[in-house]
Amino acid sequence: MSATKVTVGISVNADVAKVWNYWTQPEHIVNWNFAHESWHCPSATNDLRPGGSFSSRMEARDGSFGFDFGGVYDDVKEHQLIAYTLGDGRKVEVTFEKANDGCNITTVFDAENQNPVEMQQMGWQAIANNFKSYTESK
């Protein structure tokens, strides 16, 4: 049985080089990689190359819950594509496309089986929206 593919997207009013850097550099990742203001991302590592790994620590600000989100990169094309496999085997593909007013980012991911697909899509979209707000404010 193949996984359900879920798509989220944003348009960011910034050039693709800035968008790429803010998406991939740990000093920026910690500022946007969470779905709700009651959460945060206290640490992130990123070895951005095929075979390289990444990890982000996601925690409730009150310390009640947390988890590590990570995986291994399958393909990286600077300013264009990041494809990776999560620790549980699910696949994710993020594309970056230049647009007249900035950059469009589309993420397609395999849904997991523990939570409703709609909830997963809302969570990933909220993280993407945080990225947009953070990047456009800098």
C-alpha cells in the first residue's frame, strides 16, 4: 500500500538565495520550525548533501512534550530541490521555484498513520507559514 501524499505550499516575498539559506541554515531553522507559538525548536543540525542527515528538536515551550524530527537527504539541488527520507521511512520532497515576486516553495510528504491527514497538512502548512513570516520579516 502506497503512502498518502500531502502537499503544502507558500509564496515567499524574498529571492531564492535568501529563501534557501533561511530554510537550510540551523541558525534560522530554530526560529521558524514549529507549528504553533506554544512550541519551539531549541536546536537544529543540518548536513545538506545527499547522504547527509538533519535533525530538529521540537518541544512544547512548557516542557511537557518534545521529539526529534530528522532524516537523511536523498537529493539536493541548490536553490531548486531538497528530497529526504524521514527516520520512519516516509519520503519528503521540497521544491523551490523562482517567481516574479520571490520564491514559491512546495512540500510533498508521505502522511503518517497515527494522525488524520488533515491535521498533518495543517501542521506542515503552519510551519511553512511560520517560515514565510520569519523570512519576510528579516
